[in-house]
Amino acid sequence: MCLRTGDVRGVDGGNKRMITCDSLVYQPFQPSGEALACDGVSIQSIVEHVGTPTYIYSARMVRESYRAIDEAFASYPHAIHYALKANSTMAITRLLRSLGSRADANSGGEIKIAERAGFAPGDIVFTGVGKTREELDYAIARGVGTINAESAGELDRIAAIARAQGRVARVALRVNPDIDAKSHPNISTGLKTNKFGVPLQEARGIYRARRETAGLQFTGVHIHIGSQITTLDPLRRAAETLVSLALELREDNFALEHVDLGGGLGIAYEGRPIIDPADYAGAVVPQLQRIGLPVVLEPGRAVVGHAGALVARVVDTKCFPDGRKFAVLDAGMGELIRPALYGSFHRIVPVNTRDGDETAWDVVGPICESSDVFARDRQLPPLEVDDLVAILDAGAYGSVMGSNYNRHMLAAEVLVDEGKWTTIRRRQTLEDVLALES
Ligand SMILES: Cc1ncc(COP(=O)(O)O)c(C=O)c1O
């Protein structure tokens, strides 16, 4: 386990084992000598070769996070389908495969990435709102493990495509249980106001009405109530709801093979107490035992979030008459959009810390948007132009959400593994971008 029991702050009354950032047993980004390193490898030396902005990942942290979840569920039949949407850079995807993970793909593109990384189609679940006919056609032709359908209409389109191909598609229906994940509204997916899944009360009828539909084989039921969930109660309730539905479907003689709990396990961005994977398992396994079917888990953030940092250079500093100080970086919302999109918190650490008192800084990017801000009033040591900073916990929903806005090129990505580093994605060039234009 990479996490150990930390302090108890009573966030989730019934569950007493909580962890914080400080209680991570393994911290990949730590000082080595005077300067910050990743798994002991100097960040300064990496960016001297690769430049900035650059994502740097710790393979060790990915391994430890994956194993923590796998070990937490050791007592119950389970399959981890790493959610590629969190980070699908090929080397990261291959690393997860080498650990024994299966894949959760959210688009035709992610299915193809998973296949290129060596995942067998049968080890891929295909999830996501708004699957196109072309994506479904491809997924069915390839024989993906299960398609998690989002609506009755989608099930019917899947059936028609499967029949046209002379195949049977393995499907589960995603239910929307109207459970508040108590996460950020933009990453909550299990409320009736969200676009995801079918209302719970309609699910059984949708299964029953399509029991005999040629081209469909119902293999499971699916739920995913949101991301960055930091309390156990919504996850426990989601499991209870899902298992109750699966039991009803068993009464209706559906031969289900699994239940799929989705992802959502939060990570400690701020030192707030969050859930240990063992506590997560402790909360949901008693529910799962009511049905006894294998569980599919689709973690993304909890596997790669802590493993990555975005390293950027200070390109300007300025101080306004009211005393507000800005450090302008060469990375912004085009590299890491989470703070601009969700107001999310990321720890920011200078790579080489200068002597001097900590003062409040607004750490901002170079993009022409006032929301292009990584942190406001962040207490940091003195910063000067050309200093390097690392924005931590950026391994999930970081580079995958990158954009070329303001014609910035996509950042390079580096993987550190056992004392060596490798560029796993070179920096994009203007030629790469213009190759698409006439
Ligand atoms: C269906 C589904 N499964 C899994 C995930 C992964 O979630 P997380 O990264 O929070 O574990 C998501 C992300 O929102 C999702 O939509």
C-alpha cells in the first residue's frame, strides 16, 4: 500500500481511517539535496534537456497507487479497468497494462489507444455519453468486453449495429441513481440533473423490455456517480443501489457476469482527508457480497493523479501598487486547465528554493483569459524570472486536457522509472499543428 492511516477529522462519521497528503507513504516529488527531484532524479537536469513546460511522471507512484487499489480488493473478485480519460499517453497506458490493468475507454479514440498499448478488445469497457454510430460500429466489430450503454436508444442502436454485423454485443446499462457525490458540481455525474445514464427507476423496465432483443447480451450493470469523491457515504450508497438493481435483474433471470462501480476515488490535493482504497473496499465489499458477482472498478485519478507534476518556468514577475504579486509562468490553462475549469487546488513547489520569507503570490499562466490562474495568494518563497516551479498532483486530467489555445504547443512529457528518465511525448511543434491545415 502506498497510503497509510492518517489523522481522523471526522469527515465521514462512520469511517475512521482517513489519509492526507502528508500521510502518503510515498511522495514522488521530494527534495534531493538542494533541489526538487522526481523519484530521486533531478528535475532541473530533465528540463535542461527537454525544456518547459513539461509533465514529469513517476512510474513508481503509478505502480504503488495501482497496487493499493488492487490489494484493497484482494479478498473479492475484481477487475481494475484503468480509466484512460485520466491520462492516456501511450507509455502510461502501457505501464498500466504491464501491471495487469484492463481498460475503460470513453471514445473510439481511447479504444484505439488501448488496443495500440496492447490491451485485448475483450479487456476494454466502452463507457461515455454520446457514442457515435461509427464508434459503436468499431467497438462491436472489435468485440470490446462490455459497452456501458447510456440510454435505451443507445441500446437499440447497439442492437441494430450488432445484428447488421452478425454479432452479439455485450452490454450493461449505466444507471443514474440521483446520489450526490459531494464533489465539484462539474465532475458530479450521478444526480438526476446530470446528463449521465438512465434514471434508476426506469432501468429494470429497460432491461426487461430488451431481454429478447437480438444482438444484445446483458452482461452487467454500471454506475459512476462522479470524480474526486472524498467521502465514503456516496460510494457506499452507489454500490448498494447497483447491487439492489442487479439482484432484481437476477430475479428476472438475467445472467449477469459483473457489476461495474465506475471510478471516482478522490486524491489528496490539499491535505484534506480523503479515502484510503482499503476503506473504499471496506465500504463497498459488504454490498457486493449480497450478489457475489465480480466487480469492475474504473479508477483514473487515484491511479495517476499523484504521479505527475507539471514543471514550468517563471517568465515574468510583477507587483501592483496594492501589493499583489504575480508570477507569470510559461504554462497555463492550455497545459493544465483544472484550476481554471473547476477552481481546483494544486500544490506549487519551486524546484530550487531561494532563501527568504514566504509571501503571497498569484501564480498565473500566459493565456489571454483572466481565469488562467493556478493559485491566488499562495504563500511561496521568493520567485524570480527563469525559476522553475512544479505544479504537483497533475498526473490525472492534466495533459489529456491540453489545448493549443493562443497557439501554444502541447507540453512534452517525461517518465521517470528506476532512476532513468525518458521523453514519452516530445514537445509539439508548429509544423505538427499546421500539418492539419490547408
Ligand atoms: C464512466 C467513468 N468511469 C471512470 C471514470 C474515472 O473517474 P476517476 O478518474 O475519478 O476515477 C470516469 C470519469 O469521470 C467516468 O466518467
